[in-house]
Amino acid sequence: MRAGTTLTRRNVIAAAAALGAAGPAWGAPRQATASSRSAFAYIGSYTDASTPAGHGQGISLLRLNAGSGELIPVKMFANPSPSWISIAPHGRVLYAFNAIDSFGSDKTGSVTAFAIDRSTGELTLLNVVSSCGRDPAHGSVHPSGKFVFVANYGSGNVAVLPVQANGALGEAVDVQQNQGPHGAERPAEGSPGNFSISDHDGPHAHMIEADPTGRFVIVNDLGLDRTFVWAFNVATGKLVPADPPFIPAASAGAGPRHFAFHPNGRVFYNLYEEASQLAVYDWNPQTAATTLKQKVTTLPGYAGTNFTSEIVVAPGGRFLYVGNRLHNTIGIFAIAADGRVRWIGEEWTRGDYPRNIALDPSGSFLVACNHRSDQATVFRVDRATGRLGFTGQYLPVGSPSMITFLG
């Protein structure tokens, strides 16, 4: 769900924007070099290219101080409303998925490819291509590095883009339109008094990513209440429906948003936005067959409206974190040996509408991107208990959509 003045979901993107080249330094220029005591990060921000208009300027390059957790601004790169950012497995190319409907004669969203200087974090524009649909909400890179996937929320379709030798993108080799009946308008399960009613009016692809083996591609569609599963041909980039071709929502109207795998590759976690529900499935990496074995609320004891946002499994697979928007917390779960989860607490984000949360490469810090309060906050992770402690570190950044780290 995109932040706005009401609880309804995204309106169709209305404003146009042109892609800018690398922008001026954000504040005073800083020298940034990789070291054992820091890590580079990138925050995407909604700009005035989106509806509702964002306050951001594009992509912020930051350096995380590994001792204090401080996020230090380094440079800003102009880019129209990157709703998601993914980095290639080799760490030398960054892809920004731009939530616009103004690119090219077909008026689509776009995907920007940037080369990364790993010593400085600097981005150099490679090219921009159509996302083959409206309002891309998410994208990812296949484990082989040969293809980029994009989920177009506004038009409810997904596309496969080939990666060229230098990391630039080619025109789509496959586009698939999500199909099926609309999901229930209101979630059947969830918190009492929950009015998270939105966008069960047609297909809305919310996330696309390969499973850990790279053999299958998974697509969450909020509007259709389905998680589509595709067999992926890594030679051609074609998507073929798996058998069965989709996983129904864990409850009617739940609204599948984002998902994650356990490090063992055999447990699949699906986060449902409108029911504020987390479902745990056994996953067969050979066939993509799933078995639902648990579903839990992300807000035990809460009454009212909430939209979940992000799901993160900690390195080692002992803990899991979810973002709760409106409730403005990070839910903390312990993971048992069989993959089932147990709620152990929550932490206030110190901001409004945490659209995204992410762990740094070491697993020592968790960052929350608070969309409506125009800032990101940093928490230290207790690796023994999974608990979070606020570091006191705030980063002012306009309309942050998400953060990712350069590993």
C-alpha cells in the first residue's frame, strides 16, 4: 500500500518524470571508501513523479558506521520514484524499479541500470528500459545474474528482462499477465476493527523473486489473493506455470505482499498485508509444492487497522522480523527448528508508516524506512535474543521506499 491521505491503496500514477543523471552531492561532499568498519547502503525515495507525490529525490548513497549504526549521507542520485532497488549477485550493478506511468510511448514504468564502483559506492547510469507495465512495485535479479524480474503493481503483470554483458538491460523476453477472480474486498481474518480494505479490484503484482535454487519464480498478487509459482527457463528467460500454478491466500482477502525463505530453502514465509498475517509453508525445492503448516497474526492483542509491509529472516534462521504500518512497529518472531514461528515482542519504529525494514550484511543492525515521517531509524540487533534496541540514530530522508546494502 502506498502512503496517502486515506486508507485506500495506490491510485494510478498520474505525474510524469524524466530520468536525471547522477545528481549533486547530498549536503557536503564526503569521501567514502569501503572498510571493515562500514558498509554502503542505498535508499530509494518516492519523488514528485508518483501519486501521491513523494518528497524524495531518487537514490541516496549512504555509509553505515558498523560501530554506532549511524547512516552517513554520501551522495544523491536523481531517479524518478524508485519503489524498489536490487543489486546483482556479483555486487557490481544496481537496478532501480521506478513507480511511474510515463516512460516511452507506451506510458509504462521503467527500470534503471547503474554500474556500481564498489570502492566508493558511486553509481554510473547504464541504461533505462520499460518495465512493460504500470507502477512497478518490486523487482529482483535471478541468482544467475542473467535476468531481472519486475512486478508491475498498477497493471498486474510481470516481466523478465535480459541482462547484457555490461549489466545494462535488454527488452523483455517474457511478459505474463496475472489472471484470476478478484480477492475478497475485506479480510476474513485479522485484528478486530480492521478496515484495511484496498485494491481487490483486479490483478496487482506486489513482489517477484526466484526461489533459492533459481528453478522457480514466485509472484505475490494482492488483488487476486494468489501467490503464483512459475517454472523458470534460465536459458530463454521464459516463465511456465508450475503445477499447481498458484498458492491460494492463507485466508480470504488477506492480500499477499512480500515473502521470504528460511536459509535452509525448505520453509517459505508469506506476509499478508491486509489481514496482518504471517503464514508458514513447507516448500519442496524440487517441485515447488507447498504445505501450509502455520498462520499467525503479526499483532497479537491489537485492535484496529494495520497494513504489514516487509518480512526479513535473520542470518542463521533463528529470528524473523515484520513491518507493521499504522501500528508503526517491527514484530519480532523466534523460528523453531521446523520453521514455525513464535511471537516474542515488538519494537516501535520511532517513525510513521514503516514501508520497509532491512538488516545490514553483518546482521548487527536493522533499519526501518518510515515513509510518512520522512526518515529512517536504526536498531541494534541482539543476536542471542532477536530483540531490537534503538540506537538513537535518525536519518532524515524524503519519502523513503526501501533500503538495501552493498554486500
